[in-house]
Amino acid sequence: MRELLRLLLCALCVTAIVSEDLLTKEIPKERKEFLRRFLEAGAKARGNGPVAEDRFQEIDAAAVLERQGGVSDDWAKCPAGLAGQDCKNPRCDKRSKLHSHDGTLGHGETLELAYSNECSDNFTFPVDSYVNDIAIYVLSLGQSPPYATLRDPAGKLIDPTKSITEDSNGFRAVYANLAATHGPGSFNVKVSSLSIKSCVIQVWAPSTVVIDGGFVTDKTSDDVQRVMPLPYYAIERNPVDGVPSYLAFKVSAISYPAQPIAVKYFLDTVFEMEHDVITRYNCWASHIVSDPLTCDNAGTYNFKVSGIDSNGYTFQRVYDFECDAEVPTGPTTSPAPTTPPKPATQCFNGGSLINQGQPNATCYCNPLFAGRECEKKLCFNDGIDIDGVCVCADGFSGNHCEDVVCTTLSDGAFDLNQRALVFIVRGGSSMANLIGSVKDAANNIVNLMKGNYFETYILVAFNNHNIEKMISTRDPEEFVNQIGSISTTKDNGCSDGVLGAVSSALSMKDLMKYPHSPVFVFTDGLPDDPRSVQANLLNQLSFFRGELNFIITKDPNQGCAIDTSSDQYLMLRELAQFSQGLVMNGIPLNEIDLVPFNIVYTIQTLNYIHSNDFMDSCNDAPLFQSVFISEGMEGFAFLATGDNLTVTVINPQRKVIKSDNPNTSGDLTLNTYSTDGISGNYLVSVKSATGSPCQYRIGEQANNDLFFSTSKGIHDDSYSMEPLYDASSHVVARINNMPYTEYRDVKAEVLIWTNEPQSDKRKVLFAGSGTYRDSCDYSLYFGSWICETRDMFFYVTVFVNDNQGFTVQRTTTGICSYAIPPSVPPSGCLNGGVADDVTNGTCLCPPTTKATGAKPSSARTTDARKLLDTVAARLRLVDSSVNFRLVPRITIARISKIMDDRSPSLCTTRTVLWI
């Protein structure tokens, strides 16, 4: 507590803390000389005519995030010196220690180095997650000093923290806390000068992410350094004039999914070529350029390494190197005859001897060993083999460092063996002739589920924006009888606090024990709750994940007309979309007792393999939707709402199959289909004769439930149940009870998509392959994604292979959230609320006092005593044993922001105590 207070007090005293060297230290003389040579070489090169110019292009993280290599049975088939999938990755037989330079010393690392022929160009460069402060230096050949301006990724002009003119042809500007203030991304710098002469621009930044390595003539050589590296220098072994050489290097201070992607070479400032970067195994210099460089001793060389950081942003580092003169050689001699390797006679570590007794006898090794006799143990993920024991890098474990480790587990609720049954019923006079049917529906369900599938029964009755009854019981008869006693004497209108009643139910302690439980809402009026109630309800549903099924009822002799095109009805559809429930309308009075029964009978232990919602017209749906039915499934279910729907299903043998139990009621369609033992890729087509909106779900009964979340990185289990708007979120998932043969052979893919608001056409937002994390609750990791549209609903479909190689498909939903959804404690109450067992677990909230009027002046809120009181009051929202007191409104808002930034798990919801 004391440490947290100290951090918060320090955070209020925000100052521009910049690397001192950026502001005060002179640029080294030898660096200025290099830039001058660089500038003169560029002018000379362009004097001979047009040249190829380099243009920055942001890397598409989703397109390159597929993990290279991986552990595969194919490794054993690879020739010596090669490894990885398809044997495309070099493998070093001998590791050579590689030292890294310090990128935080002096002016730091070079992010961009570029030439402008008339000192009047724009240059785009990336600022990544490992950079905060930057400096821009411009050197000109003209007599007038150059100048530079900087714009952030949104195009906003940024004022420098400090700028100075050096001599008559140099300019330097420093930007403090650039990434913290404007975020990582692509920045644009414009250079200008009164003299129409060429200039060179260099962008520096202190950073822990540095490149170190050298040039080798053999892709399997790890001998990339001959001397210790110095600041600013990455290459300590240069290429030799006329000798094809490969750049091999290591990137320090990054972890997967961060990775280098490409290298560009420049000669005399002119762009020469670009090559891909591939991974090497058992090498300190774990990356190598795919193609060789043949240099010319007469020129000035530099190269740019670009890649993606762990948050999906592009990073770039620039270094120069020299082309060494060819080493003179003496008289040539004939090479000594080589002795062919002896044929293998035995294989270690489970290897298999092939062609025994023949000259070409070899060992077929399992994927964890290599060598002529499978005697070499492989260590993955930068692990080091020391006397037969793999010493793993941080975040990895296992005999071969093949296992990903999560430092802290999510402690999520993944056991779905028991559920609760929830009825939320509107009372009042307009429902008088309908309550009996609702009671019969409950009675039908409890008679069907006489086992222990439903452990608890929840009833919430509401009318005229008041909660009139909240019941939690384990006795199904009491549940049914309580429905029959709902009051129907009071008059009511055509709208009500429907969403508030649902939110009240989801806040009950007894219900929070049973996530993924079905909820049925019976109402003859549409919601008139404000959007803020819907937003809060979406937060609750992010954790609860039970289906919301809205049954819009109507007494044929009275009641209100339902406008299905209204915003209120759309609000219900959106909640059904997010929870994978349905909104049902036009159910005949004599079928109300059967519809919930049929739905419960269908969805018990149902795992959704596909969902879709078309808010404008069902005819916007794809002509055929592909879904995978798992091996061993006897059948699957189709649930939908929409007017006059036509459903066509084609099995993997491309035969149209009919439902063995078609069921329609009002706008509800509920079909089940038998597979006849045929698993695999089915095609489903859904159309509406009237072109009405529709919502549909396809599922199979299994115990392989999908859970979706986001994390901070590959070693973080779960951070937020929903991705944050305009921020990097690492996609993670879990599928319960998934049968895998070998965890290292898990093949998984994720597809995140949405429907365009105007056309309902599908738009893919993210696609990625998965890495298995066997020590994490969310065992599937898919990489980083940025959700760019606030409050956007989307679908998450995960494909994974089971132990027989068959595809299992699961689908859930998500929303692009503007804040981290507040986690729900075991009590079921947020923000220091306490569950009241007398009222069946209803949350009793801490008192707050509201007032109106002008905000108090900030001068009265910043003295030390009030500041301590403010922090204490904020912390009391978490520790209810502390006495409450009122605190200034403006100060608590400032503290709230700091705590949200520094400790989101502690203060996820802003609660303001006003005076």
C-alpha cells in the first residue's frame, strides 16, 4: 500500500525525462565525418543520373506472424546443417558466443538514415514499443542551416522539447516522451533549407533493442564477431570484396512474436536490394539474410533491419559497415582428399537406423535430436546445450526449452459441468395472460432436466423500472411457483427497464458461479434503458458468456405493437449477437411454454461452431457458409430467427441433407441434422423470403468449449477479456478437453472477422496461426492484433486439429472495448461491493454522494494532505475496511487516470466521489 502511494504521488509530478545525452552531448566527431562522407557519396551517386530511392512501408504484422520453424517430425529428414519445417532453416553445428552493444549509451540507435537531394523531402520512419525519446539531426552541404519538422501518425505537428542550430549547416531537435505521448507508429519528418543543396537526416533513439552480428560465407557458421562491439556499431565482421557473404545477426531484448523480417542494403546512400530474414537454429546469431551480398571495396555501405515488435508495430534499425579488401593468397595447393563419413551403425535417443549394413546407412532421428547418430540434443527458443542439458531462456521450460511458460495464470472459471437456469420476467397487467405460459415453460424445463445439469434456478421479475422479485433457489418447484406468483395487477407501458433487469440478474452472486448459463427474458415491451446500461451489461457478459434469449411476448387481446426496426429492438439484437443468443418475436401464445423447452433441450452442452448476425437483411449472408463438424459427432443443431427462412445443408459428400427434426415458431427456426457418421466440411445456406434481418447459430454437442481473451504477450496468460480499442492486444484462446496427441504438434489457426455496418459483408480483421502454451490456462497464442473500431462487435473462430488430425471448429464473439472490462471477484460484486446473502447474493454497493455545480479550482486540491486523502479514498474502493470520506472531484479524476494507467487490475472502473 505504501509503495503504491509513493508511485501515485510520483506520477503526479510528471516531467519530461529525456536521455541526458540527447540534449547535451555533442555528436561524436567521427560520426559527423561519416555523415559528411555519406552526404558526399549520395551527391556523387545522383550526379550520374536517376537512382532507386527507398520508401518506407509499414509491415503487415498479421501477414508475417506465422512462427518460423517449429518442432516438426520433418526435421529428422533434413540434410546436415538444415532444420525447421521444409528444411529451409540453417543450423549451426557449433555456437559462438555473441556480445551485444549497449543501445542506450550516447545518442542511442539509428532509426532512420536518409539522403535528400535538395533538402526538401519528407521521410517516414517507425517508432516502436522499445523507443521513447528521439533526436533528429540534419547535416547540409549548403551555407544556410537546415531545419526539420515532425508529425505524429495522425498527422499532428509536434513541437520539439529542444532544438539547436549547430554551425551553419547542422540542425538538431529532441523530442522527449514521444512514444508515451503520441504512441508508437509511423512518424513523418520534413527537412527544408534556404540553400538548395543536399542534406542527410539521421534519427536517433536510446533503445535496448539492438542488432549485433557479422558477415559469414557459410550459412551454418556462427563466427560473426571478431572483436567486442562498440556503441553505434552492429557489425564486427565485415564482408570481403568480391566474396558472397550472408549477414547473420541477433536482435537483443525482444521476445516472440517480435521478429526481424527484412534487410535492405544501401551503397553510397542508394538503395541496392532487399532480402528476407530467416531463422537459424543452434546459433547465437539466430537470424540470417536469405541471400548473399557481394560488396565492392570502393563504396560506403549501410543496411536497415526492419521487423515487428511484440505489440505488432514496425521497428527499424540502421547501421553502416565496410567492405574489406580481399586478403592476398599464396600459391594454390590441391585440397587434401576428404574421407567420407562412416555409415551409421547405431542410433541414440530413439533414432531409427535406415539401410543397416549398407554404405549409406543413416539415422532417422526424432524431432528433438540431430547428428549422424542422433547424439546431439536440440535446444529451442534460444536455449543453450551445456553438457547435454538445455539451459532455457526466460519464459521457456522443458527438456528442450520447447514449452512456453506463463508467469501468472488467469485463474479463470473453465468448469462448465453445471449451469444455472435464469428466467427474467416482466410483470404488470399487460402480462396477466402470459405469466401462466411462462410458468409452464419453466415447469417443462425442470421436468426435462431432472438430473444435476441445472444446480441453481434464478428468477428476476421487473415492472415499471423496478425489480419486484429476485429469487435464487436450488429447489425447482419453488422456482416454478415463484413465477406463478409474479404480480400482474399494476399497469405498465410499452417500454421498460429490460436491460437493467438483466444486469441485476447477472450481478447476483449465485449466478456468477455458473458462467455460460442460458438466460430467458420474457417481455412485451422494448427496453428504454440508456446506452450506458447496455455498455455495463456487455462488460458483465464478457465474463458470464451465457446466451441471452429474448422472447418478445404479446397478449393478442391487448399490448403494444413491437417495432422490429427501432433502435430499441436493435439493442436487443446486439446483446443477443454478443452472447450468441436470439431475439424471438411473434411466438404464438400457445407455444410460449414449448419454445424455451426446445431451446434448452437443443443447447445443453452445445458448442458453437459458427454464428452470424445480419442486421439489415438475411440475404446478405454468404451463398454458402463452410463449417467443420467434428469426428464422432452424431449430429448438429441450427438455431435462427428471421422471417420465412430457408435453410440448405450440404454434407462433405456434396449431398443435400434434410433436418430430422425441423421446428418453427413465430420467427424462430430450430433444426437438428444427423451426420450419419460423416464428419468434415459442411456447407450451410440461409435465406429469407422477405429479406428480413436474421441471426443464426450452428453448434454440436460436446465438452470442448471455447474461451477467448487477450494478453500482453506470449508469456502473459490473460490481461483483458476483450481487446482494447486502438491498442495492441495479443490474441489467446482455450478449448476445454481438447484431445492432442503431442502438444508440440498442435496446429491451430484463428480468424477474427466482422460484418460491415452498411453492407453486412464479411471483413476479415485478423488471421494467424497458433503456438501452444502448455503451462498457461489460455493455451493457444495467436499473436498481436490492433482493434481499430471502437465498440465494434466481431466473431472469433478457432480451428484446431484433434489427436486424429481432424479439424475442430469453435466460434465465439467479442467487442472492441474502450476500457478493460472490470474483472468480477468471487463475490460477484465490483468496486468494493459486498454480496448480501439475505437478498440471494444481491450486491450492496459502497455509498457515493453526488452533487452539481462548478468544479473546485485545482489550486485547492493539490496540497500534500489532500493528495494523500485522495489516493486513500481511491484505494478504499478496493479495501472496504477503510472508512470513506469525500474527496475533491478534480483530484480524484487525476488519480483515477494515473491508477488506470499504472495498475489497471486494481482500479478498472472509475468511481468518482463528488463534493
